[in-house]
Amino acid sequence: MAAKTQLAPALGTGSPQPKRRRSYMAARSRVGYLLVLPAVAALAAIAIYPLVYNLVLSTRFDVLTEPGTGHFTGLANYKQMVTDPNFWGDLGRTGIFMVVSVTLEFVAGLILALIVHRQFKARGLVRASILIPWAIPTAVSALLWKMFFDIRSGFVDFALKALHLPGSQLVWFNSPTLAWVPIILSDMWKNTPFIALLLLAGLQTIPQERIFQPNPGRH
């Protein structure tokens, strides 16, 4: 009887413990939102606002040399775009470039991530060095690869001549077909380190013996 009498207040509805916990969790949620707010504001200013602004501009007709003559055109610009045969050709080439480059970058990035995930000397230095192409500005990378494939002083032409391989006198950027080679290679060189970094972050969450050793349960 005494035990039941002692348990009765604890089973009552007036216990403040659940209310205190709910108040604590609500305060933590508000603090979390306040901490994330600056990042959300920066993202909105950098990405969302320019996107909305460009959508608004796409519904207008403006002549930059004649300020004040612009006017709203609605979907007329989009209608002109989809009826232009050059648009569909450019869209198809962009799709081919995306599929080929992303596939090659993923394969190369996975191989690179598996290599730097192993334990070896100077692994930190190698990991830092593979990020150099990704850190170089895109404009600088484009000029660098343009110089590589220059027929007069480019490294590619010199290497093909030294190795007695065909293609040493090709003007790569004058051919719609050959131009794919330097464009895709330059994009791979630029973006493969970033993909390797993402894959490496995923590999570090997997036990190393499950990556490099076969499963003994399978035959």
C-alpha cells in the first residue's frame, strides 16, 4: 500500500518533465534555424536571386544600345528558341558532351579515389595535389588547354611528333569532330578531382577491409 501511495504522484498528469523537455527541444530547433539562416540568405543572394532575375529577363525584349525601349514579350523568346533548328542541334551536342564527359569523369574519379584511399607514404600530399586542377579558374584552364593543342607551339603536337604518332599536324579546333577531344579532356582534367573528392568522402565511411578484400562468404 505504501509503494502504491509513493507511485501515485509520479503517475499524475501534473509532472513537469515532459513539458520541460519539449521546451528544451523547441529552443534547440530555434537556435538551429538561426545558425542556418546566414547560409540560406547567402545561397538566396548568390543562386536563387540571379535565377529568378534571368527568368524575368527571358520574358522581355531589350536592346542594350537603346535603353528604355525594352518591353514585356511573354513567352515569345521561348517560342523563337524552340522553332530555331540551331537550338536543337546545340541541345543534342550538349547532351552528348554531358553523357560522355560525366561518364569518363566518374570512372577516372573512382579510380583516383580508390588509389588515394589506400595507406601509403605522402598520401596527404597526393590528395592535396590532385585538387590543383579543380582550384584553377575555368578561364585559365581553357587557355591552358588551348595552348596544349596549338599546332605551332603546343605540347600535344610536340609529343605526337616525338613519339612518331599520327595527328601531329592536326588543327584540332578547326574540325567539328576533332574539337571534341580537347574539350572533353579539358573538362575531365578540371572536374575529375572534384568527383574523386566526393567519392573519397563516401569511401571513408566504408570499412577498408570491405573495399580491398574479397568477401570470404562468396565463392
